[in-house]
Amino acid sequence: MEIENLRKQDPGGNDPFQGNRWFRIAIIALGTLAVIGVLIFLLLILGFCAPNRQATPQSTAKPPATAVVIVETQAPPPTVAPQPTATLVLGAPTAAPTNISAPATANALVTVAPAAATATNAPAQPTRSAGVAATADSGERPGALGRLYVGALRYDPPNPVRNEPINFYVTMLNRTGQEQNYPLCVEVYLPDKEKPLGTTDCNNVAIPTGVNQIPVGFWIGTGIKQCIELRARAVMKEQGGEARIPLTNLRG
């Protein structure tokens, strides 16, 4: 009872706040806020320090780059298959084609010599030739054209090929004493055929006196797929008809 009486007499004797309740609440609130502020401050410091504490990843070594060397190789040139060529071994066949013989024999046929010049389609003029002697021959036999004879037959180019023109030149011996004009041409034969494979244009040409080489046109070998031997002879086309008269040499 005495204690209670004392408390009543001195209500704030043991209370440092002297019984001020709101002051105590304020002190407690400030302490709580201080603790919360310290915790927040620590959390912020830990948050900033955490990224720095992360271990830096070790960089993996990349394999060294390999250099790629491109070596250009040139492709081999394409091979071109050679085109078939028609090799002309030309002679003057009789009515039925026969083997070529030398002009010096009794039944000599016209021989053909390849030309050294290149082929040309330009019209050529008769030229003098020393291929046949112009002197008298005891074995001379007048032919179908009197004293007009064929001395040689050549073709140009020397190595003809198919689908290209082959020019023919006839060496004529004119012993008539004056210039003659006849439609001359050349017939081309297969060795085992009687009919000609082809013929040049039978144009009318001037045949001067003496020995002259006269162009008689060209022929184009078409449809030939391999190398073959051909023969040829000089003929005269009959005026006003289709008959062709073979020319002969000095010995008929």
C-alpha cells in the first residue's frame, strides 16, 4: 500500500519520460526507422559490390585461322576434231575411168599437178606454160579438136577439203596457128565410177596459140565425209548439146 501511495505521490519517479507516452512512441519509431535505414544502406552497398565480385569468365582461345590458298588452274583447250578432207589424186580417165598413167606412154592420160598458189575465185587469164614442148612431134595425132591438145591439168588448193571450191587449170597446146574459142570444163570422177561425180561450169574460153594455162572454173565437193581419191579430165562441151568431148594429148 505504501508503494502504491508513493507512486501516486510521485507518478514519474521511475519513468525517464515522466509518463509522456507519445514521446516514448516517437523514440521507438525513430529507432525503428534508423535500423531500417541501416539495413537498406547495407543492402544497397551489397548490391553495388555484387557485380564486382562476379568472376570474370575465362576467355577461350580461338583456334588459329587457316589460310585458304586458291590455285587457279587453266582448263586444257578443247580439242577440235579434224574435218574430213578430200584428197584429190586427179588424172584424166577415158570413157570408162582407168588407172592413171604417165603421159609418156602410148596411151598417156592427162596428169594433174597440185598448185602451189592458194585458191581464188577471181577470174584468171591464160598464161604461158613450159609444161609441153611446142616443137613438132613425129608421134603427133590430131584429136577431136584438130591440133588442139591438152598438156596438163592442175588443181588449186593442193590440199582441198570438202565444201570448198577447187579451181582447175588446163594447159592447152594450140597448133592451129590462130586463137580458138571452145567451152572447156573439167569432169571429176570416183575411181570406180563411169559417170562423173561433178563438173565445172563449161564456159567458153579463149585458147591462144602455143602453150597456155587456162582456168576452166571450179568444183565444190559436197557430201564427202572421208578422204577419198578422185580423178579428173578436161573435156569440151558440144555447142548446143550436152555431149562432152574428151581432150587428148599429143599422142591421142
